[in-house]
Amino acid sequence: MKKLLFILAIGAGLLITACTKEGPLGPQGPAGKDGTNGTNGTNGTDGVDANANCVQCHAQDVVEFAATQYQLSKHEYGEAAFEEAGSTTCSPCHCSEAFKHVCENNTPSTFTLNTTTNKYVNDYFVPANAAFGEITCSTCHSALHTSYTIADLKPYTWTAPVSMSMWGGAKTINLAQKDGESHLCIKCHQPRPFTNGAGNGNVLDYNALVSNPTALFYDPNSTTNPLRPGYRTHPHYGTVGAIFAGMGGVEFPGLAYTNSAHATAVSCQDCHMAPMTGRAGGHTFTAKGNFNGCNVDGCHTGMGTASATWTGTRDEIKGLLDDLAEKLVYNGIDVLNRDPDTDHNLWASLTSNKYDGYLNIYDPINNPDFAANNPSGTFQNPSPSNAWSADQKAFNLTLPKITLTNAQMGSIINFQLCLREFSLGIHNYAYSKALLTNSIAQLP
């Protein structure tokens, strides 16, 4: 048996050797196809060196540097892209694919009447299959990897004038300076519309607030109110685009509505993407503590946190916000909400009483996405949620009801706009001052 196994092993080895031994070459194949500019099979014109092209952008001092700066941007580490994924109405400003969709399709910000429901619907939305994506390079730079040269960093995804959603498209922001580059930012950083939630769903008529300031805007005993105020009744957070452009407020008569030089002389990028200082500037998109964009030829000299222009402007606007908040009361109770918690209230340092721009209305349910609830709210909530417990609904009924005039509602909007643009008037001092001054004059 052992002899047989030995013979088989020898045979297998010979077989393997025979199989791996190379045989003679076959006949030569036909000649390949001629090159583009060649004959008899010679090569055509050499293509562009891919490596030479790529390093124009993918170099340590270009894209790699910008990507490192971008790690400090809330566009990068913020969670809104995840929170709003799937939302067909919120994702156009929070998710990359949705933003690109509204830009490519020039989606209008108008409101259209649905004749079936007899309600108006905002046309500024995306299909569900586009409502996703983190903000990346291609969100703003639409031509990346087109020519594979440095020229692909422009054009931007959007530079045309921006139709204002808060006005249902009736007004447009047009900052033509610097080839309209500010429009890329303002496309998202603009207020959201107040809608007639208790009425037909159309945008709130600001002109009606101005023309009849003493009329009741919200009466708890009426069934025809344009909207029912709640804790989160506000124009959202990106109010800076409207303030910077000098439009979007409820313009009560009084001090003339003019604009600071910023509205026509500079772009958002001039200050928010200035050469970096610390963690500000460049592709961080923050200007906090960075005055490199201010102290340039033809603009400012010596601008800084201790300069008289900086401190004087901010102190004056802060004082006007405090004065307006003091007048926004009903039966001696603050209409505006206070919140000293700086984790939740990004604007806590901008007023003496730490207002957050929300309303002082009871809301006991914690929203896990926003961490925004108000169990200590003073006024009764006119729209209790079905998610409330029986005890919460019963407690709500014990609270005092709120009544608002047109002047009060308009002043609330102006307060929110000027608080949440965050700079205390630096973006547009003249317009901010007029909104606040004229609102104060409307209130007793």
C-alpha cells in the first residue's frame, strides 16, 4: 500500500510540472487601431497630465487647507443635516442634495392656493428623494471636477438675487456687489415666513400690521385670528440675510429706513471668510474675533473689540433691544421669554434679561430634536398638543391668556430679527436702529 501511494505522489508531481511548463508562442495578433493623430499604429497626442491638474486644487495650501479650516465650521460638525434629512421643507437649507435641487430647479418661494383644501402651500420644497446629505464642498462649488483645474472652484451654486421666502416671493434680495457672491449665503440665511396657521395658511401680511397698529392681532376669544401664538412663534434663526440687505422687518413709520455701507460695499465672504485668526475666518465661515476683513483699504482701520465704533454700535443696539423688550408686556408680564441657559440660548449675552426670541407661553413637551420646551411659560398655550398629559392640559387652563395688538406682533418680529442676526447691529446698524426705534415708539 505504501509503495502504491509513493508511486501516485510521484505521478502527481510530474503532472503538475507538465501543466505549468510554458508551450511555444502562438502567431502574432493584428495591429491595434491607429492613434488619434498617428499612422501605422503610432500613438496619438498625449493627454493632459492628471497629476499636474489635480495638484492645482489638491495641494496643502488650497483644498487641503480649506478642508482643515472647514472642520471648525458648524456646516461641518453641526447636526442639522441629520435632523432635517427627510424633511421636504426644511432640508433645502440644511441638506446638501436638497439645496442643490432648489438651486438647479430655481424653485420659487411663492405660496399657492390649494383649491381642494382652500389653504395656501409654500412652493419652496424638494421631493423626499432629494432631502438628504451633509453640507460638503460641492454644495457651494457646483463645478468641482468638471475641468479638473483651479477654475472649478467657481462658479458658486447660487449667485442670483434671492427671492424671500418670508414674503412669499413678493420681495427679492439683490446684493450685486462682488458678483452677487453674498446670495450664496443668503439663499439659506434668511428668515422663514410667518404663516396664517389659524387662517388660510398664506404668509402674514406685514402691511396690515403697519397700517392698523392698534387693532387686535390675536384675541383669545376670536375664531378669526391669523395665527395662534405659541412658544416657538418666530421667524427662525437665519435672520441675518434680511437685516444685512436692509429688508424684511415690519417697517413702522418714524426714523427713516436706510442702510449701512455694508449693504452695498461688501459681501458676506469679505468678513466671514477673511484670512484666519485663531478659529475664525476662511472656511470656518465665522467672523467672531476676527477683524481682518474689516481692517482693509477703504474700509476700517483699527477695528477691534475695544474700538469705539464696535463697542458704540453694539451697546446702542443692545440698549434698544432691552428697551423694546421692556415694552413688550401684557398685564405686566413679559411677552418675550427669558432663558439664561447659554447651551440653549445662543443669544443670552445680547440682552440684559437673557431673552431668547421665543414667547413666554407654556409648552411642557420636550422636543428631542430642538431641546426647546417651556414648562415654566407664563401664558396659556392656545394650541395644546395631543401629546400633553391630562394634568398638563388642566394646568394650561389655569394660566392667563395673552392678547396681542398688531403693533405688538410687529414689534415681536422686529425684536427677533435684530436679536437673531447676532451681531448687535454690526451687519447693518442703520436698518437695525430704525426697526427697533420705530417699534418702541408704537408701544405704550
